[in-house]
Amino acid sequence: MTIFEEVKELVDVPTAARHYGVEVHRGNMALCPFHRERHPSCKLYNDHYYCFGCEEHGDVIDFMSKLCSLSQKEAAE
């Protein structure tokens, strides 16, 4: 199992988002950290996320990579 598969199996998107300061609202909705908005439009599923405003999407590694400006490998580590 690669580090990418292991991280995806062990860490869900809402937990990672909360850990890094993203306020997760009812229904696992959040203000998208990738564009400015006043109402939550980013849906955080356990295995992926999707923003209905800017259409940003991906898995937990993509989320952390973009949120913290890291490479995919750095985000997984």
C-alpha cells in the first residue's frame, strides 16, 4: 500500500479540514477556502470534497495540498 492509499484510507476530508482551521457546518458544508464567499458551498464528503461555487474538487490529499500550498507528496506525508 502506498502512502497515498494509506492516507486516503485513514483520514477523511471533514476531519482534516477541521484540524487545519476550516469551520465545518451542518451537513459537512464549509466556506470554500479556495475562493471568497459568504455562504458555505463546499461539501466535504468522507472521501472527497466538491465546491459548488468554484467547482474545486478532489480527495483529502488534494484538499491539503491546495489548502497549505504543498506538493501532493508533502501533503500525504
